[in-house]
Amino acid sequence: MSRRMDKEAALEDFLEKHIFGKWQEDLMTVDAVYQEHRQRIEEEFLAAFDAVCGQAAELQAKGCKGAIRYIYFSLMRTSVMENSPCYRIEAYDENWLTDTADCRSEWRADFIFAPLFRRMEELEETKKSYVRRVTSADLDRIKQIEAVKYHLLTVEFMRNMVPQLLVCKNYQQMDKFPEIALLAGEYRDECQLLHGSLESKSGASGEALSG
């Protein structure tokens, strides 16, 4: 058997024994941590969101930013590779990515990604038994693929939080389009609509909405 086939066979064995389906075992862990620390987790998420809305309202008061059309929760993939599951929350007016009035905050989804990071650390030891046929570079690629599953869990958490987001003080006070879109995805990549619409149906309100 060639060295290449040796590596492919070893990697396939590694994936079968130590990767495939393992993320499902983390679901109970994530839920347990969430239930234990639910108030703190939700408060931190709401605070990060409300901070962005507060920034937007301040910029609007100065005439530097239009009514908010999009709020985008984006996973910073490079931070995940550094074991820091950071999401950037940004508010844009109708100019979208060409909106130059910077308005952002950050939030960490540690309670969801922690099991992944712990498992990847353990796999650094596990791979040694494969005698260099499974490398750290392989683990990096595996981590990127597995991270998508945890990102989707995070998006569902965000979706469930939407009713609370919509009653945040600064969100209600800032000027926004009636069909404001709340989006979640990876940084400047494909995203999912959590609330609102991507189709422009009407102009922005001339005053703060009450929600």
C-alpha cells in the first residue's frame, strides 16, 4: 500500500472513530450549561445587541447614519481557530456594506463552542497513535468543518432570542426601517434571516418605532 493510501486509510479510520457523530454527544452538554447559566448568557447577548443599537442611535442623532435596515450577527471564523467563538454584531443603514459609519459590538458563544474546543484538544493526543498520518493540519480542517455545526446551534439560539431583542430599549429608540432585517451567518458570507424582510416594502420611519 502506498504512503498516500496509508494516510487516507488512517484519516478515514480517525474520522470514523473520533469525529463522525461526536458533535451530537455535545448537545446535552451545551444544553446543561445553558440551563445552568441561562440568565447570564442571555443578558450578555442582549447587552451586546443593545450596545450596537445605542451606537446607531447616537450616530443618527449626529446625522452620521441613516435609519437601520440590517443588523448582522457574523461569526469570525479566524477567531474560532483560536478557540475564541466571537460573533460581530453590526448595524447598517440601507447602504448595507457600503455604510461607512462603523457601528458594532462583539459577543462570544463560549457555552456552545466549548465542547468542540475541548474535543479538539483531546484529539491532539489521539492523533499521536496514528504515527504522523493524521496531522495538526488535518485537525485544523476538521475543526473548520465541525465548527459549522456549532455555528448552526448558535444561530438557533439567536433565533429564539429574537422576541427579547425586539424589546431592547435602544433597539426601540433607534430609527429603523419597518422591515428591518436581522441576519446571522459568517462574516460577509451567506446568512440566514432571523427576523424581518430583505425586500424593501416601504421607506424608513421618520421617528423611533415602539416595536
